[in-house]
Amino acid sequence: MDYQHTFDLMDQHFSKHQQEKRIPGIAYGLIKDGQLVHSKGFGEIVLDSTACPDQSSVFRIASMTKSFTATAILLLRDTGKLRLDDAVTEYLPWTTSIGVPESGHPITIRDLLTMNAGFPTDDPWGDRQESLEIEAFDDLVSQGLSFTRTPRMGFEYSNLGYALLGRVITVVSGVDYLDFVKSEIHNPLKMSSTTFHQSEVANERFVQGYAEFASGFVPEPLTIPGAFSAMGGLLSNVEDLAKWVAGFQSAWNESSTHPLQRWSRREMQEPQRHARTAAFLDSHTDQIKSITTSYGYGLLVDDDSLLGRFVSHSGGYPGFGSHMRWHPQSGWGIVALGNRTYAPMMPAASEAMNIIVRDHAPARTYSESDLWFETASAMNAVENLLQNWSDQKADDWFAVNMDLDQPRHERMSSIIEIVGNASAITRIPGTLSSTTPAHAKWQVSSDSGLVEIEILMSPTVPPKIQTLKVAKVPT
């Protein structure tokens, strides 16, 4: 398929964003089914240099680092070296004195992964802590921490929590966190431009970060790695991050190769802790839509009621802003990097993905192959019942709860009233929808008009119909 029109539209979108938001330089890339299919840069790598960023230009990616830290934790989990529900104190004994609120649950590795430990949001403070030495960090933690709530009582974004995960990785693996991530993740994926060390980046590819004050743009010095690197210390580029996104997109692919098992990559992209739900008026459809945001493992999950699921993570740091995002259903993804403090790359990348998904990802259609064989067979049985009620067929297909939930003669009478007696039933192609293989909703035509049918099968062997809804489709 020719996507050139989409590429041109996205170039215009990001060029406008770079100018309107006064970001010195931007690089972005579009990923389709695991391949970087388009990239472009705008502005300058260094002000007054005339050098424009491109897919090889290396930016600080800040909190996008958390997805690498979460991957490292799951690598250790999958090899049996830790369990997610282990208490952090088991590996970091100096954390016994941090002062968990009275009656609070001991903080586990899972709590840190899912931003559920009860620590206060700490972006401004945490963003200035990266170079803190390990010994100083351990001492800071051992002196006690502040809590906004007891552990497991709600989502609250915490950089400190991911710094603690970095320490867990070092202690459990016996290898420094920085070296573990490089050897176990970056090297196998051939992410040769992704590093914690500015010294490993060629000068002509390094992007200078800037803060804007009343006096104008001021270069932000890049910090050296330290105790907080696990929450935001990585540098990378569009080329490498496209590989990173592709690894998550391929988590459902039998043939995919990745240091982390595909079911663990899927696990990272599943909602683990609800963060918020918001309703919006969608300007493109004039429909009210909801977006439910959850935190997975080092990744955010947005369930959009109109467009489906998006997985993402942003990064914001002194001098930089970044965002990666993908839509598992369509195979589209995006990476966007900017070199200004907290550059708002998330809004630009989110809008870009919304446009692409609306244009290139039509609503999914379902067929009987998406269902259990028994569910598809039950659909036929229900259509037969609607045309010619048979107690014997109902006995064959109804689960034990059906006649208890609604007396059979009442169910039969209500169905006849809806579809008419001895009605001719014809299934309407393209109306089938399903939430699981045990569920089906579809429409049929009858003498009385369009009718919607919905069934849900039981967990028994063989499955039986445990829910049957029949209703006229409003005209």
C-alpha cells in the first residue's frame, strides 16, 4: 500500500509542532508491522549549526528508559532469579527502615513496577537525581521515605520506585544495572546507538538539549549515569527505538526473536494498575469517547473506546522530551524525540497515531473462525429456535442456569413476540462481534424486522448457552 500521503501529512504535522512549540530540534519515525517505514527531522541538533536531526541522531529519552528496566526485571523473573511478589527488602535489606505506613503491605517488586508503592509523584526532583552515587542513594533510602498512601492503594507515578528496581537488578544479577541492560537487551537487539554514556555517542550524532528561560535557549549539561539511571538515563535514536517498538509489536508472533519471551512482552503491555479514566468529545466523529489509562510494566496502556488500545511511554527531562506509541491491532507505531526541556512530544505523537489509525485501521470484522466451534454451533441453534421453538433443542443447548434465570415459557413467549411466529430468519453478514471466543452478538432479519441476538457460553465441557438475549434493532 502507498502511504506517501500519510507520510507527507505527518511531516507537516511535526514541522508545525516543532515551530509552534519552539522546540530546537525534532526527529520522528513511523513503524508499520515492525519496520521503520518513514522518518524525518526538523530544526537543529545544535542551535545555529544548521545540522538537522534525523533517524540516527541521539537524544536523551528519559522515562522511556523505564520500559528497559521493566524488561530487565522480567528477564530475571523468567530465569527464576526473582519473583514479582517478592518483598523489596529481600534483595535490598537497607529498605527495611523506609517507614511503610502502619498496617501497610510490604512493598514488592510488582508494586514498584506498577507505580503502586505509595511514593509521591517526583518528576521535578527525580529528574535532577540521575547522577546520585549508589552509596548516597542507599543511604538516602535507609533514612526513610515519605508516602502519600499505603502500598497497593492506588497509582502514583514514581521515579524513585524505578531507581529501586535498578538496585534490585544489580543485586540479583550480580552485574551493574547499566552493564546488564547493555549485555542482555541492547546487544541482542543490535541497538548500537542506545547507551547510558554520552561518551559512546559520536559528536555529529549527539543532540544538545535546551531549556528556555527569559534570556533565551540555554544548553542543558548532560548528567552522568548514577543511581537514578534506571528511571530515565538512556540516550537513543529513532532507528533503535523503532526496533524496540517492533519487539513489543511482535509479541504475538510465533517466529519473533527477542531476549524477553513473547508472553512476557505481552504481559508488559497489559493493564496492571488503573491510573485514570476520562471522557472526551471526539472532534472527528462528534461522539463521546472514553480513554481508560492504566500502567503495565514500564508501559502505559490507553484503552480508547473508539480506536482501541494504544501502548506507550513518554520521557521528559531537563533538555529533552520524547514519546513512543503503538497500536497493536493495526501494527502502526511512532517514535518522536525533541530537544527542549519536557518537549511535548506525547500530544503530537498521540494525535499523529489517532489520524493514522482512523485512516488506515478499519474497524475489525469478525467471523465464526474467531469463536469456539461450540459458540458458532450455538448461533445456528438459536436461529433455529427463533424460527421453530423446540424444547428438545433448548434442552440440548441451555446451561442449567437458563430456566432458573427466566422460566422457559416466558422466554419462548418473549422471543415469539419479538420475531413473530414461524418467522423466517436470515443472518445479516458483517454484523458479528465478539469479546471472547465464548461470546457472540449478531443481527438477523425476521418478519418483524431486524433483530439482535447475543449469547455467552458456559465454561463447561461441552460449553452450553448461559446467556441469551434477543431484541429488536431500533429503527
